[in-house]
Amino acid sequence: MELKLPQAEQLKRVYERDLRPSFPSAELKPLCNIESMWADGWYHPWCLFDGEEIVGEAFLWLGDPGWALLDYLCVAPGHRNRGLGALILKAMRQAEPSGTVILAESEAPAHAPDPELASRRLGFYARNSARIAGYDTDMFGVHYKTLYWAETDIPDGELICRHQFIYQNRFSPEKYAKYVRIPRDPGAPPLPQLPWNEA
């Protein structure tokens, strides 16, 4: 198996086949946004190929040099429960330049529609070497725990600054202020959920 960037038509196919059914509208960027960020050099839609077939994806939203955000991790239907998620994470980290810090957002069980599933997802990331940051976020009304992969512990202040940059680099100040909370106020309820394409 090989992790590599897809052709444009392959990206469209896996978006419709894998991402659209797997992520709620408040968490899923429109395909046109992903294509635009990729064209601008701010996105790596890594795909795991088994021969000619794409069996999973790890999409990275790039930030400052040496920093990225795991935007989506997905295994194709029919290939799940085979350890491919862990394989994709490992290959993704190897594909990026050495020393790259990769942030991730995983739904917080406290406000998730399926708390057990959210807890299992956090456990999966922990088993795959993710560190837990000391702050949460609120994106488009979804409460997330913050995770990251790095060679050493990184202070929350630096993580927050780099995390903020990823969104501020793409959103207008008005949109950022309305839909993004990095860090999330622990005492505040989540913002109302809103699909990305309506924001």
C-alpha cells in the first residue's frame, strides 16, 4: 500500500464515497473549499492506495511551515476494522517533512451525539501516539478535544497560536469571530451548529 496525493477526479470520488457519508454537515467542508486550498498550496489530501484502489484518506490542512491540522481521517467502507486507520496515520506522519507538528480535533464526548463513539475515537488516537493538549475548541458549533503529534511536549500557548493561524489564514476576521473558538471557554455551551457551506 502507498500513501500519495490523488488526481482531481479521484479526490472528487473519495469525497463523495467516503467523506460525505462519514461526517456531519457541521464538520464537512465543501469539496470546492478543499480543492481551492489544495490549489493554493495549503492542503494535502493524502490517499492510501492499494494498487489502483483508494482504501482510505488523511486530509491535512497546512499552517505555518512545520505545522498542519488533520482535517479528515477516513477508511473506505468495506475496508474498515483492518487496522488501516493506524496505518494511514503512520504513513501520513512519514509523508510530511520531519519534525512537522500535526494538530487534530476530535469530538468531545461531553457534547457528542454519540458519546461512546467519541470516546472510542479519542482512545484510537491515544493508541496511535497522539498527545492531548490542555485546551478544547469550538468550530461551527462542534466541541472538540485538541490532540497533536510531535516529537516532544509543546506548551499550550504555542499550540493555540499555531492552531489559530490555520483558521485565521483562511477565514475573514468576521467569519473567524463568529464560528471559531480557539481555545473554547470551558464554561460556555457550544455555538449553534451550522453547515460549512452555509457559513
